[in-house]
Amino acid sequence: MTCINPQYLVETAWLEAHLNDPALRILDCTVLFSTDPHGFQVANGREAWTQGHIPGSGFADLMQDLSDHNSPLPFMMPPATQFADAVVLENNNWSLTQLLAEELPLSLPLHE
């Protein structure tokens, strides 16, 4: 897969090396995809996150919190204020936030 902006991706080794960085906040935004007799189904990965996750990480609901509620299309980037409200869950002093998804190759650093 070709990435247009590879500088915005991090390797798992980098993430492991920075787990104790107080300026880093990791938010899991996994979405689970499946099919059943009724068709294609999507669900947020909150339950999977509660069963096991990267130490110190939080969960951000990609389908609700990190998607534009006014768009007729799913998973569209929300307005900046909605996005900021979703990623600033407990503390706004982080200088770097990592969003990751277990099912999809998604890890985006977000700088202040």
C-alpha cells in the first residue's frame, strides 16, 4: 500500500518506546466489520478495547465521535471542533495523540 504522507504514521516499535511519554495520548478507534445474512455490519470496538488494550490508552468511537454527523457518508472527517472535543477526553496538555485501529491500518499522529 502506498501512503501519501508516511511522515504521519508511526511504527509499533516507536509506539512501544514512547508509551510512558506524558505528552502522548493513545486513542483506539477500532471499528469491527462483519457480514451476516442481512449484509454488511459495522460496530465500534469499545467492547474489545475493554477486554484488552494498550496500557494507558483510551477509546474514541470512530463511528460517532470522530465522524461528521452532518455527512450522508459514513466515516467522514468531522468539523475541527467536534474532532477536538472527541480527542481531548481528559486532559488537553498532550502534544501528540495517536489514533489507532486494530482492524484497519490506521495510526495518525495529531500535533497541537
